[in-house]
Amino acid sequence: MKKIRFIFLALFFTLSFQTISSSNPVPASFADLAERLMPSVVNISTTQTVVTNTNPLPFTFPPGSPFEDMFREFGTPQERKSSALGSGFIIDEKGLVVTNNHVIQGAEDIIVRVNGDQEYKAKVIGADPLSDIAVLQLETDEKFIPVQFGDSDKARIGDWVIAIGNPFGLGGTVTSGIISARNRSIGLSRYEDYIQTDASINSGNSGGPLFDMNGDVIGINTAILGRNGSIGIGFSIPANDAKLVIDQLIEFGETKRGWLGVRIQDVTQEIADVEKLDEPRGALVASVAENSPSDKGGIKAGDIILEFNGVKINQMKELPAIVAKTKVGTTVKVKVWRNKKEITKSILLGRLETSDDFKVGEKTPELPKDLIIEDLKITVKKLTKEDIKKRKLPNQTTGLIVTKVGNTSPLLNSINPNSVIVEAQKTRIRSASDLEKIVKDVLKSNQKTILFAIYNTQNQRRYIGVKLD
């Protein structure tokens, strides 16, 4: 028995040792890695002219005062030079530099410092505000030491990383940490899938590289949480996403993203229940742009996109990034959930940058009052032709403008005043009595969930699932 126990313990410690020895060890030092990479990381300084009006009066008006605009024109225009600092890294021996778009946006002069003391002027090859990436060319014939991109998809939470950059203009600063999280979205841009790291990133680090332990770039440091410096939460654009944009900027000087022509939203549990979908998944089509690829391909508002070109869509936020990465002019298969069954449509992708979707719409508020829908505890008025014209809605739109939402309304956290209810339970709303009848039918049913189609206050068509009491 003792012999068996001894064999078991020996086997246990052998397996434990193998497990520990196969994991990545804690680095004893980053010195060799930093020394090798520093010549490829650059400091960027930019200048631009800013025109301001000096106040001719010995006092100022409070914000929003009607006198503020009245006296502004009497000020004397003053020009001053504004400067900004950032970081970047060299990706080609001929001096191609990658940085953030916000580092060089609006710059009149761009100076890039290499190895701490060599300065070169740079010009912009291409810049993309949507991904916040820019590519610069150093104006020199000298040769440089480039770095390579790694596979950011293989980067795991807990992996060691180092950041090199130009925080607060100090230059050549190395910080270390780990990957704290993946797939972060913080509301900065249209396409977000950030790597989160606790490696110290501060003002001036923007555009600098995030390296793995092989010395490959797996991210572009872009943002931090907190206004007063690093608090251990920084965000980097994944290298795999960045490289697609960088390659296009180098080749075309601009991006060419795929475009479906739909506005989408999350599929909530309530929406999944109404649509008889097994679970909340996919992207719900809130509206389809006229003459867009989706419109021509037969996609309709209310469809739930479950799969795009063979890739399953688990969450709504996944779809825009996948579409953007797909080559313009590609014919793709799109699986949608419609009328409680799955169908497939073929879509010829357009280009986002040439579409109306690329433009930002304007808000057009309206605040009238009319009828009360007792069961919903909301006040509404019928949508008129004048409302449609002012809000630039489709000509055939019918519905009700919500003018007030009661404190005990089931819609309190779902619909804002000034939204327009155009459908309920996939039925078009033409009058308040239409909505009242549908609501009463739902309250009599076992489901007690109602699906609204609305135009929100930004005039974007959306679906909202609400559980009624």
C-alpha cells in the first residue's frame, strides 16, 4: 500500500512540475527586449494654427447667455500656435510610421523624432477617423529599423506586454503589464474591439505600440480611462484589425469598407420571445437604407441577421466589424430570421465611404400633445405630413409621436418623448385606436410582451421589446 502511495505522489509531483514548467515564466527583465525595440518607436509632435477672439470687456458672460454671442464678434481675432504630442512606430525601412489619427488630425507640421535625437518632417499618407489610425511617411532617404505585426487574435488575457511611447513628451518610456481583457467597447469609435491592458499608458502614448514578449506589435495604444493619467486601464487597437486599415491607407490613401446599408440593434430577450428565436442572438435590422445593397438584396426591417458570409453573429456589435472587413463588391450570403424561420439572401456589398450612411444625421425635435394611451401610460399625437417633412422621415410613414412617458409607464426606460411609434407586433400604426387595440390584445394573452418599431429622437428606426404588467 505504501509503495502504491509513493508511486501516486511521485506521479502527481511530476505532472505538477510539467504543468508549471510549460507555462510562460515571469520575465526576469524586459531590458533586452526594450533595447531591441526602442529604435523603431518614434515621438511625434504636431503644430497647427488656432484662431480665437479676445474678450474686449473686463468681464465674461455665463455659458448660454444671449449676450455671449452678441459681443463675441467684437473680439479681436488672435492667431496662436497649438502643439500636440504623440507616439508611433516604424513598419518599413523606408520610414513608414503608424500612429493614431487623433495625434495628427488638423496638423500643419508634423515632426517625428527617432532614437531620441534625429528629427524628420513627415507627411500623411492616409488617415482614417473611424478606426483612429494614420500612416505617415518620413521625408528622408535614410533607412530605419521596422517592427513586425504579431497575431493579436492569439493574445490571451494574462499575457505579458510592454508599451513604449512618449508620455508627457518625456520620450523613450517603457512600461509593462498584462492583457487585462479583450473585446472591449468604450464608445469612442464605430469599430471597437479594444485590448485592455494595465501597462501604464498616459497622455502622449497615443499611437504607440503594445508589444508581446516576441517583440511583435499586437496593439496600437489609443485611449485611457481617467483624465489625470494612468489608473491601470488602457486600451489598444488590436493589430489584426489595424493592419487591414493600414494596408488600405498605404495602397489607396483611404479606406474601402464593405457596406450593407442597414441600421441594427441588439436582440433582447423580449424581442427573441416575440420572434420565437431560441435565444437572444444576431443583429436586429431596425431600418434599411433606400437603394442600399440590403434593400436590393431583399433584407427588410425586422429581420434578424444570424449569419454573414458564413460567420455566425452572436452579438449585434460583431456585424459592423465583419462587414467592414469584407471586400467591396463581394457577393455574400446573409442568413436572416424572418416570420419565425431562417432564410438566406445574397447581397452585393457596396462601399461605406461613398454611402449616405457615412454622414451623420441631424436631430429634429417635436413636442406636441394629444391623446393618452391608458394601458401604456403615455401621451401621443398623430404623425402629420408636416412632422414627416420636418423630421425627414420616409414619405409613407404613419404612426404616433410620443409626447410624454408617465413615471409608471412600462415604456419609461425604453422610449423617450419625441419618439415615433410606427409598428406594434409587426402591425402598422395609423391611429391611437390601432395602438390601443393591439395593447389590449397583448394584455389578454399569456405572453404579455409587445414588440414596437419606432423612430427615436435621432430619427433612427429601431425595435423595442417591452414586457407589459
